[in-house]
Amino acid sequence: MKASYNWLKEYLNLQEVTPEQLADQITLTGIEVDSLIEPGKGLNNLVVGHIKSLEKMEDSDHLNIAQVDVGAEELYQIVCGAPNVANGQKVITALPGAKLPGNFKIKKSKLRGHVSNGMICSLGELGFSDSVIPKNAEDGIYILPEEAVVGESALPYIGLDDVIIDLDITPNRADAMSMRGVAFEAGAILSQKPEFEKITISESTESIIDKVQVAVQNQQDTPYYKLRMVKDVTVKESPLWLQRKLMNAGIRPIDSVVDVTNYIMLEYGQPLHAFDYDALGSKEIFVRRAENNETITTLDGQERTLSSENLIITNGEVPVALAGVMGGQNSHVTKETKTVLIESAAFASALVRKTAQSLNLRSESSSRFERGLNLATIQTALDHAAALMAEISGGTILSGTAEINAEQPVEKVVSIKLGRINHVLGTDLSLEAVAAIFTRLQFEFDLIEDQFNVTVPLRRWDISIEADLLEEVARVYGYNKIPSTLPTMESTPGELDEKQRLTRYVRRFLEGSGLAQTISYALTTPEKAERFSLKSSKTTSLDWPMSEEHKTLRLSLISGLVDNAAYNIARQSKQAALYEVGHVFYENNESVLPNEEEHVAGLVTGSLTEKTWSADNTPVDFYTLKGILEELFSTIGLKESIRYNASQAYPDLHPGRTAEIQLGGTPIGIIGQVHPLVAQQFDLEDTYVFELNLEALVQAEKNPVLYNTIPKYPGTSRDIALLVDESVTHRQVMDVIEANGGKWLQQVRLFDLYQGEHIEQGKKSLAYSLAYLNPEATLKEEEVNKDFEKVKTALAEKLSAEIR
């Protein structure tokens, strides 16, 4: 909401309050001020000029030589190429020395040998956006009214002497989406009561009842609907004061009828719509739900296909407007319009919102209907619009209002006790202080002992319960004045639960291993959302996404890590080591909402160390990442329960370099190389990733970490080389050795793998070192040999291994 400081001065005494001070106070009371806009800041030497004579420049098809009266002793000669310049006009004139937006300085110059002492300006040259420049001035200069005083500053005439307070209105404070609402807010801050112009309306003896009848299909969809009629109007350009207010609010002036409806919307927060009565083709207005596949061509020239979720205004048969959103092209006001039908209504917020969303047709009008309206001003705004329209466009107002029979809105009464206020806010306010606050807010109240029975005006429809009154007292009193206190209650020292503790440890461990944390969007494209998923699941997509790039909830964290790695590599980062802890979303057959699981994922590509004079940067591989995971599992007590099984079930991972990670036989994650074709799409070299279900790690039974003294007795070792089938895995060999190694076997380590010359086709050689230790005594040779023989026998029997 863009609130004009000069407009506010029409309601309040702001002589001793600067725009900056007012903006600060508004922010402190709960409505954030995004910015202060000074459209005329830095502009100078802009005056009202009067063109006394105009002649075509020789040898030019568009330039004119104007003699302009700027209030000086002599006329200024100015060369102007605007197509709408004419003799006798009053125009905005930039004198030599003037500075325009973009640091453009006006100097005395020559054009084709003719002296030009300044410039006749268009609104675009003064910094106005194309979206607010009136149609009659969009291709030329802006013409000032006859009453403009020659030689005076031109800034006040076009609103450039104003300051615009840009308010960020939250959904609960829709009352501040009008100038009157902002005036009440500023009045509460300054302890002033806003003064509004009293509206008087002069009606003819002719009644509107004879001209139009109103009906609605469902009064819950349309609780209030009113019409007034103004006939014999002349649609023309709006007066300057009206255009000025609209442009500073970001609205483009159109004509004297449409501009009045927009002005009333800004002042009251009540959207209006003007119909060309003669174009309606009937004496009936019927508000109903649209039929499926019914169509309407809106004011923007687009044909819209409707559904039963859309509320429409009809002439009894065909749609003539989308209720609360936009009018129809078949009934809009034109230069030929003579009779205007003005609509003021309240529509169901949900229906307006659904229509605006489904048709992608949000407007100033729909945004107000969606948030709610002040029901007390539906009739007042309608009367004011009719009076203004008759004043500006001529014509007469027919007597009466065509409307549906609706109950009068009733003000709510909300009660609160002084003790409750002070208890919640931690203050020591008196009855008089709280009463003064309600008076500043223009809230009427009855005081019974220490209880305030507050009658909430209809303009504050956001207030309905005790907590709302507490908020009003707090913000007007001043959040900065409320003392900071700690709660007085029994409490226990806070501590992390098991999930929080483990998640924090995992983060620290991965960062200690050289990985940097990233945070990715949970929403991505449908294609990326399905990649690298640990289990088969349908994706969950938003009905109304902010963009196509953020439409579908992810099934895996790896996809986001790949995006992040590609982003960094593309910016000359030679390696990437990343991790993320976050949620993934699987389909839920029992609910619309998906199931959420917290996962941890990592990615490495390039190398983990930089090349130095003494060491090369060794590229990362599968075992780099596997080593990090094994150390993680070991430190949290899960190493004995973890198994890695080769898998080809993940199409986005390398089929020969991927393993499923199992915990006690249950899959909890994956580790592997990103498929070369996928990596190629992202311009990545060999890239390795993992992803784990963090919740499974939390719930798993863990072996406690045991600390032993340094052994007093020496251990011994045995090496063994095996010739086995190529299909035998390292895990199978380890299982056999560990199952048969005896109680003194402490460690098994693979130190050699060989295939090639002197090895039979389809076979491979594996060499292991077995470490033995008795912490209580010196091992005897025969004990070790006995256990070692059992290992050899078991390998030969179970794996058909040939001991080399």
C-alpha cells in the first residue's frame, strides 16, 4: 500500500511530523514501512510554462520552435519535438540548470542552428513509470490545467512534492489498505482523530428501481451487493488532483469514470466497478456461480474459461464481470457512455481468491476482497463515488440504491480486564492509561470495575478475541516500552534429545572430514525430484507453485548436491566436497500430505586436498567416500551392523560402482558414483555420492564405545593369499574369516587384489593380513596356528578358495 503523505495531511495535522518520523512510528506500532519514496527528490528548476507561439522548424518533420512564458521578463525559446505540443498550452518546463532523473542536466543548446533555452517535459522524462502515465500523455508532453500559475514550481501540480510511504501490509491488517485506514493508524500514533469530508449527495426524482433489479444466487457468496446510477455523464479526462493521487499510488489514470472508482478504492479500501448501463442490454443484474466451461472476455481482451469455482456478474443471461476481479469487455465504460451503473459489494473472499489464482488475474481489487472489507463503508463509498462522478463527469444521480436485502453488519464487543493486560505484557498500566489507548484507537468502551468492554468498529474486522485487544494495547503503548522479563516457573535444564545429538554429531563429523554444508530447496523440477531416490515413490507437486523450477517436492538430497556441485565447478572451483541434512518427501497413501524423512547426503568430486610441492592432489574415488562413512559408523557404534551390497537398482548411479547400505539387513542408504551420462549433463568429472536415512541411524541399537588399555603383551600376524572366483566378494571372505578366526583375532585387512597374468581367467587373487592378540597373556604359536588353520579350511570349504 502506497500512502501519500500529502493525502494524509487532508485528514490529520502533520505540520510538526516529518514523513520520516511518521514512518518510524508506524513501523514501531506493527506495520512495516518498506521505504519512503520521494519522487521529486533532486529535481529543480521545473516551472509552469505557457506556450505563447509555436512554429514548425524548417527542414524538420517533427521539431517545433516554441516561445514559452516562464515568468521571466523575456520569453524562452525552446525546441520541442513532442507530437501533442500546441500553442496556448501550459506545460512543465525545465530551465537551464535543471537536473532530471538519471543525472540528466538541462543546458542551453542549439538544435539545427536554433537556440533552445530548456526543455518541455513529458512525465516519463520526470521519472514516472510507463504504467502510470495517462493515455493522453504516454506519447508526448503532459498538459497542465489552465489554472496553473506561470513561473511557479511545476512539482506540486504533478505530485512530485509528495513523499510516498510504502507500507508492507500483512494479511491481518487489511484495514490499512486504504487511505482512511492509514489515517486512523496515524491518528492513533499521534493522538489525533482523523477528520473526513462529509459527503452530500444530490439525487433526482427519478428512481433507480425503475431501471435495474438486483438478485443473487447465493447470499453466502454475495452477502452485500448495491448499485447506484448516474445518467447523462460526459466521460472525459479526470481533473489534475485526481490524476495526481492515482499516479502516486501506482495506478494509471484512464477517464473521469474509471478514475473515480479507483480513487474511492484507495480512500475507503472498497473496490467499485462501473458498468455502461446501455451496454448491459437488460434491466437485471444477477450474481451467480459460473457454469463449467462458460466464457467471458475481460477488460484485458483475454477470453477466460470459467468453472463453478468462479463468481460472476451477469445481465441475467451472459457474464459481464468477474466478481471482485475484473470487468467484462462487453459492458465497460467508453467515451460514448452516457449512463453509468456503479457497483459496491462484498464477495466471499475464498471465491475471489480462487478466481484470481485459477485465471492468474490478480488485481488491486481482488487483493482487497481476498483480505476482507469494511462492511460499514460499502454504502458510503458508493454514495461518494456517485457524488464525485456527477461532479466531475456531469450528469444526475438517480434516487435510491438497487440492492439485495442484507442484514446490517453488527459491531463486536470484546472484553478484557486490566489485570490480564498487565499480566501478559509484564506492564503496570493504570486504568486511565489503557482507556487513553482505546480512545486513541477510536474504540468505544464501557468500564465496569477493572474490565473494559470494547466495541470494535467495523473498520477493524481483524479484532475478535481478547488476544487481539492485547496486541492493540501493546503496539500503541510501544513494544519498546514493554519490559524484558524471564518467565517465573519451575523449569528443568534443557538438553538435546537423541536425534538432535546425533544430527549435530553427524554434521560436525562430516565437516571435520572436509565436507561443507549446503542447504537446497526442497522444491525442484519433477525430473530432478525423482532422481537418486532411495525407494520407489510417486512425487508430490504443488497446485500453485511459485515457478516451474520449484514445483515438486524432492525424493532425495543428492539431486540438490549435484546442482550445487555443478554451480561451484562452473565458477572455477576445481573440487567440491558437500553435504546436506534435510527432509525428503515420499508418497502417503493414507493422506494428501506426504511422509517426511530426515536424511543426510554427501558428495565429493575432484580431490579433497590441494596439490603442494611435496604431495599430489589424489582424485577422490568410491573408497574415499566409503572410508568417511565407515569411520562415521564406527564412531557412533554401528560398524558391526553395517553391510554394503552391490546394486544396479539406481539408474542415476554407475551400475558397477554402487552399493546399497544395509543396517541389520534393512536398506538405509546408498553409496556410489554418479552415472557418467548424468555427470556429463552437469559438466562434472567423476563424482561420488551417498545418502542415508538419518532417522534409521537414530533408532538403531548402537554398541557402546569401549576404551582399552594399551596391550602389555605382544601380538602376532598371519598373511594369507587366496585364489577365488571373480564373483566372490570381499564381504563374503571377511564374513568367513571373522566367523572362524577364533577369539584372539583382532583385525583383518585386505592388502592386495590382483587379476591378470599368471591368474586363471575368471579368478582373482586376494591377500589378507590377520592380526592376533591376547590382552591377558603372550600368545602361543600353536594357538595362533590352530585358529589360522580353521580359517584356511573354512575358506576352502565355503568359498572353494585355493590357498596360494
